[in-house]
Amino acid sequence: MNPIISAKNVTFAYPAYEGETTQTVLDDVSVDIHPGEFVAVLGHNGSGKSTLAKHFNAILLPSGGTVWVAGIDTRVEDRIYDIRQTVGMVFQNPDNQLVATIVEEDVAFALENLGVPPAEIRTRVDDALRSVGMYEYREHSPHQLSGGQKQRVAIAGVIAMRPRCIVLDEPTAMLDPMGRVEVLSTIRDLNREHGITVVLITHYMDEAARCDRVVVVDSGKLLLDGTPREVFSHVTVLKEVGLDVPQVTELAYELRKAGCRIPDDIIFEEECVDAVAALLEGSHVDH
């Protein structure tokens, strides 16, 4: 199956101001995102992960290399609409994406600007709000909603465009724990129930552990790419570049350092409990 997003040897540097040197943010990055995948992109602040994400729907264009979206080169100016119809973007602060005074009007905003017929807009808005669990709030003011609810409305606005892929740039960074749970549940449902490809930029390791695949970016380069179990088994490598691992992975790592026989691919709490229980049981039997 052909990738929905394909970045090949991508470099990117922001223009230098007078007297400054050019700063390279991405350096020869190649990565493919396939239809139906749920991919987490990790990296510390300044690693280039958000810059990479903005290449996925032509907000930024590569200084070198090529990005294709559904086979379209993102540098082809007259195909920008097709690219952004294919890949939608949700940002960290939902307030930056909410433009109307009523929830359903906000979700309809982009569709109205594109000249979508009113009957089609009504259908798309209702479907999008139902898909994120916000239909009952359709006549509310967005600014009276919680952070998690605002973010779900922002996601609905992207869904209404009927994209095949959604890129979310740290969508839970400004939310409380309940808001995080709400938004992540919504994103997982979109992926599993509706088949929408998801690229999640995050600094929460527990969020990444629940994805199909994890990509790690460091200093503008692709450092690791694999399943969560594969990537988080590289505890030392991740720590060296300033990243954490899930807490249970850290615990298992420390137990192994202490000489305990614990698997090196633990990423979930229940797995850690089972492994420690088996370790204790074996210790009891030996005595």
C-alpha cells in the first residue's frame, strides 16, 4: 500500500536574519506514513518534530528533498487545497483555531469558505460533532467550554473537511488530566472506528506507548523508528537525548540493572505487575 505521506531526504532551514547564520532544523529526514497508521512523533523541545509535522500538509515547504501527500508534491502551489483536504492539522492551543461564537458555526467555518452547499455543510458538521462527542454542545459558545471540549471542537472542524489523515501537534499539552483523556479517546476512536490516519506529536510517553508506531527526532535527524516496544527498549539512547520513557519501562530498566530478570519491552502497567509477580513467585519457589 502506498504511503499517504512520504518525506524523502527532507532538509529545512529557517531564513537567516542579517548578521545571523542559517539554522538547519531538519537534516536529511526520510519517513513514510501509511494509511490507517497511528504514529507518535517524539523529540525534546527544538528537536524539529513540530517543524516536520508542518511539512505534512504544506504549512512549511522543504529547503531540500521532497514531501509527497497522496502522491502530490507539496511544492506544487495549485495543489495546496488537495493536500490540505487530505491532511488536516490540529494545533496545541485550541483557542487559536476557534473563530466563531457558536460551536456548530465554528465547525462549519472552513466549509462555508470553500463554498460547500448548505445541506452538505449541515450533514458534515453534525457528523463531525457526533464523532468527537460534542453534538449536544453544538449551540454553545466555544469559550464557555473546558480545554478538552475546545480541543474536541477544533478536531471536529478538521474532521468536517473529511481528511484521510490528521496531524496533531501536541494537542493535549495545555489540558488537565481529564481533558487529555477526552481528547486521546477521541483521537483513538477516529483511528480505529473511522480509519483516519493519525500523526500525534507529543511529549507524553504514555500517549506514545498506545500508538502503533513511534518516531523519534533529535537535532533534526530521525533517531529511532519502530513499534513502541522496540523504541522504548532503547532506554539509554532516549535518556541521552533528553527524553523519558514510560514510568513502568523505567522501573523495569532499573530492576534489570539491579540484576532482576525482567523483560526489556515492558511499556504497560499490567505487564510490569505480571513480570514483578512472576519474579517474586520464582524467588519464593527458589527458597
